[in-house]
Amino acid sequence: MLDDPHVNFVVEKRGQNQGVDHFGIQVDSPEELATVTQRLAEAEKPLLELTATTCCYAKSDKTWSADPQGFAWETFYTSGDDPTYGDSAGDGGLADLERGATACCT
């Protein structure tokens, strides 16, 4: 993760599609997440908003979108830790935007 802005690069090492999976922007508050989500909505990008998700050992609120090249971007605010790696439906990123909810961290 970069320090400023808080950008994550998610590289998948499992499954058939190995390599860059998606990019993430970690925000520091629910208000900051709302601001980013509003900017994406104003840009008329496809959005998937998720609240109270449990994914990758974290409890988070998220907004998924895609850039013009089709890369998935996850903007998220993490509110706490969770002992479970991932069990919330609808955290599959760009796949969710295109075809509906899938499993977390897939």
C-alpha cells in the first residue's frame, strides 16, 4: 500500500486468472468513502456499494467501480478486524458490476 494516497495493488496468485486482480483506495472515514462514491456517481461510472461486509479478515464498507480500461477499483473504509478471511457475498469487484454478486475475495 502506498502512503498518500492509500492505494493497494491486489495481485491474485490463486485460480486461473493470476496477476493483477484489482486496485484499492483505502479511506480514513465513512464520510471520505461517501465523498469518493459521490464523485464516481457524478462521473457516471458503474457502482456497487456494499455496507458491513466481512472480507479478507476485515469489516468494511466498500464501493466498487471500474476505470475506462476496465480495471476494477475498490474504495473502502475498514471499521475493524474479523477472524474470517472472507464470507460476504458481493465482494467480487468488477465481476459483481458485470454479472451480480459473487463470493468475497475471489
